[in-house]
Amino acid sequence: PFVYLNGAMTPLSEAKVSVLDRGFIFGDGIYEVIPVYDRKPFRPAQHLARFFRGIEAVNIRNPHSEAEWLTLVDKVVQTAPTEDQLAYLQITRGPAPRTHAFPAQEPKPTVFLMSNPLIPPTLAMLENGVACVTMEDKRWLRCEIKSISLLGNVLAAQNAAAQQANETLQFRDGSLTEGSSSNVWIVKDGTLLGPPVDNLILEGIRYHLIAELCEANGIPFESRRIARNEVFTADEVLLSSAGKEILPVASIDGRTVGNGKPGPIFKKLYASYQIAKR
Ligand code: PDD
């Protein structure tokens, strides 16, 4: 497969960056993941807007316009082997002598894109739901930035993997935040509830989309703090992300969610999502 690195399409095996790259040394960079269906990016403008917000928030010089970034996305999408993909975009502050503060002499940002096959959730996951576990959210307080510094998310994902679970639901000060790489939703008495969009979560591109799908399906939607006990007593719990799309949760820490089967709100939202994405 080919990837894009700093101006050129390159075979993956030949794409190399400096060991002094601040992405490698400090995790000093921003990334984005865009689902691609039939080689067409899904909601590209929203993904690019979030990517640009992150880049601006950490003061990296953005070398490309939105149109240029989309052209780069198209380049990697066209060379990938499958029709459905997850496009990955990354920018770091670039290579510079190691000092924590921004280098006095501004480095050239490192721009990298690749696109990999999108592996959709299996039928078993959709029909039976997935297992989740919980953990205290120990990440930093700027979770709205899609930073490549993902150690907290990596440890949360590994916490799930070690327990044969699909995702870790994180809680901060007793309230639900999000998964290691997904947003989390609960259903209570027919209303879909999501945590507030603030610095404690990444605003998923599916966050707004799910609000729209609720509206279209006449499902009441509310953003507010969600207490831990509300998650355990919810009628349904859902996950959303570029790769997971919308997934039903069957159990949390070994306790059954609702009646243990994907519920009616999941089914409606999932069906609407499948129509929206093509
Ligand atoms: N992760 N929250 C976190 C911490 C995430 O990493 C993600 C996505 C989401 C959902 O956002 P979206 O709906 O835009 O995919 C929420 C991507 C897929 C990743 O890191 O690979």
C-alpha cells in the first residue's frame, strides 16, 4: 500500500520520519480518522473542521487548505485495496532539537496520510451486543483535542482487551465521559442521552449525526451529565465511532444491560446510519 508523507505518495515500507520528529518525541501532533464508503469520505467537511480546530488549538502551522487536505485524502483513498476504508490523517509540529516548548526556529510540520480497510462490526456484535468494562478516566483535561498523545486511551483500550471486552467506558468524578476511542450513549425511557460536549470528551462526528438521526426518528435527545448508576440501570447503552459506527452494549463489568439484547432505539439508529452513510 501507498501512503502520503510530506509531499509525496510513498510505499508504506519506505515512508520514514526523523527520530527527532516532535510527534515521536512528545506526541506533539493532531490526527483525524474519516470513514470512507465506496471510496467516498463520509462527512469530510465535519472531520476536516474538527482536525483544523485541533491544529489551531495547539498552534501547529497548517500547511494545507481544506481543499488540499481533501485532495490528499482522495490520493490515499484511490490507492487503497478496498472500497470501504478508514482514512487516517496526521500532522505533527515536525522535527526539531528536543526542547519541550515550541522550537524557536519553527520546524516544517510533518504531514502523513494513509487509508486502511474499514472492518465493520460483525453480525454477531450487532445481534448480540458487545461486552464493556469500566475504568476511572485518568486522561488529561483537553479531551476535545484529537491529539496523537493517546497513552491514556491506549491504556483504557488495553484494559478492555485484557478482559476480552470491546471497550472501556470511562468515568470522571462519577460521571460518564467516553470510551477509549468511541462516544458512549445511554437510553432511558425512550430518550437518548449523551454526555455534554465539553473538554472531557472528543466530540465525535457521529455525535451530531446521532442527534440528527434521533430528530429524524422522533427520538428525544438530551446532552447532560450521566451518573454511573444511570449507565448501569439504562435500558440500552450504545457506542459510536468512525469504525464502530453504532454498536449495542450487552454487558458492563459482567452486568447485563437492559434485557441483554440490542434494543429498539439501537435498531432505529443503526438502520438510519446505514442509509445515511451510502
Ligand atoms: N476515534 N472519542 C474518542 C476518544 C475517540 O478516539 C473517537 C474516535 C470518538 C468518536 O469520534 P468519531 O465519531 O468522530 O469517530 C470519541 C477514532 C476512530 C480513532 O482514534 O481511531
